Amino acid sequence: MARLSQRDERRADEVIAALGEHPSGGRGTIDEALPILRELLGVEVACAYRARSLGGGAYAAEFVQFSGLRQAEAEAGEKVDRLLRRASARGGIFDPVHPQRHQQNRAHLLPFHGLERASDAGDVGEVISPFLSRLFLAPGGPAETAQSVWDMENVLRAVGLRGRDQVRALLCDEGTLLAWLGGFPAERATERQRLLLRRVLQPLRARLIAERRAEGGELEHAATGAALEHIPAAAFVLDESSRVRHANAVGRHRLTVEGCALRQTLERAVKEQRAVPEFAVTKLAGAGLGATFLAISTARGERVRCGIERAKARWQLTAREAEVLSELAAGRGNRDIADRLGAAPRTVELHISSILQKAHADSRSQVIIDLWHLTGAS
């Protein structure tokens, strides 16, 4: 089972921190993420777009952005918009506004390199048929999907990207697409590239969610809190006075334990508007909100490893359970953990259930809070 090297893990951590370094009055998440993602994945071109519904089954591009594209970005965006408008009449690989659940917030590798030789939708169908079952198709069936992919390839040909594999994810919030995000490698895409993309999805998704709430003129408490809970590290939303407006469970625990010291760190992060030791900080431009900041802890290393060892002894964990707990502390989901440890997803679920029982915890968040406590932060 493929997994990332320690070097790749460190690089992914650096990227997550870099995405938090948001200059005053700076750019949005997508503007910052695309060139960084392009470098991380080692792809020639990175892209992001979001579609909006026009009603009656019609769609249009809300935004289209590229990094590394040789042609004019505005022209390419117009071509993608026209593609979306044509695709509204038939099924495709995914629903442009409300993707199928199995495609949401997951990194996929689409091996489209064989399409460079295709001359029509029939040829496309032959190339993609071996992996159609993994695409979780939108309504319409294989023939309509092949036609949709053929339309897409013609757009990509116009911008110099035809016959390229895609490494992409559909970042969603409550079932709605936040952004198609991914890259087009010059050579065939690799499992390593897919794993690297998967590694940075949750921080990107959390930032896009927070940014969207801010753009709407409000930070709705329940929705923002739910988004923050997807981040396994301490996470905070702060105003320009450094007041904590929202925090996830781990963040609330740390505020209780560390109090003034933690608040001073967050205050310094807001003042400097950039990453400080342990926290990646993002400035969000919200209509009518003034400045709003998202701060996510990047703490790793010896304290976490110490906490794992203490948890292993206190909760009487097996060696395998300690490995699973370490992966949980790194923010990985069941599927990621299974891939990294070479285990079946069902086996990982059983290990997690056992950890919760032994730790007398009723949720993963509570386990992470207790683990942080065991690191000596208290």
C-alpha cells in the first residue's frame, strides 16, 4: 500500500503552514493555493473552478483560475464556462454543483493520458471504460459520460492540456461544491501526487468554508463550528482585536488549560498577520466584518509522540492501536489511515472503537483533547 515518505509529510506540513501566511489585504485562498499546490504536486498546471446553477439544469462558471497556464487565463476561463453550459444537458463525471457524496472531499487520480489519441466520443468511451465504475457517474450513463469527457478534452486541447492525467479533488461544504481543485502533470500522474493532494485537503477546505462565510457578511456559529471540528488540531476564528469568536473542541480545551499564554500567542499572530511558531494564520476578508482570522495549530513532533507513549501506557493500547491513534492525531480519516498502515478500513474502524472504549471517550475530538492533555500541555 502506497504511503508518503517522511520528506513528503514534512513538505505537506510546510505547505499547510505556508497557506496560513496571508499578507495584509492579501489574496484569497485559491489565489494563494494554486502556485503552492502546483509546486507540491510537481504538476505543470494547477487549476481551480466553481460552478453555479442557472436554474433548469443549466450551469455556468463562477470562477476559473490557473497557475502555470501558457495561454491567457481569461480565454481559458471562457472556454470552461462554455463547457459547463453545454454539459448541462447531459450527465458527466460529477454533478457540477452538488457532487455525489462518494466524490466529495477526496483526492482522485483520473488516468486520461490515452485520450490524446481519441478522435470522437466513441474512442473516449473505450479509453475510460476500465475505470468508469470508480468515477461515481452523474445520471446519464456511460455514453453521455464519454461525450462529456470528449467535450472537456476539446476544451483542454484548446489550452494545451489535452490527453493529460488529472489529480483532483471536489472540495465541498454540506454537499455543495466549493472548488474543483487539482493539477495536470506533464507525465503520467502518480499515486504519490494523489496522496500529497489528499494530505492538504482538509486545511484547504476549512479555509474555503471560513472564507465563504466571511464573504457572505456573517460567520454563522453552528456552520463555522462544524467546519472547525473537521480540523484535528486546535483551530480558532478571531476578530481584529484577537478576540476568539469560534474554536473547535481541541482549541477550547487548550484555552482552558493554557489561558493567557495561548491568547498572547494568538494576539501576536493577528498583529503580525502571518504564521507564528505553532500557528498558521489566515486573514479572511469579510464584507462588513472588518478583519477576521483563521488560526490553525501546526504543532507536531516530540510533544505529540510523548503523548502517544503516555496514552499507550495509561489506556493500555496495543502497538497497533497506538499507531492508529498517532494517525488520528495527524488529522487523517479512516481511509487515509488504512492506506498508510496497509490495513483494511474495517480493521481501522475496529481499532478506533477500541481506542475510544479504552480512553472512555465518546468521540474522536475528545480522544484528541485527552491526548493533548497527556502531552504535558496541562
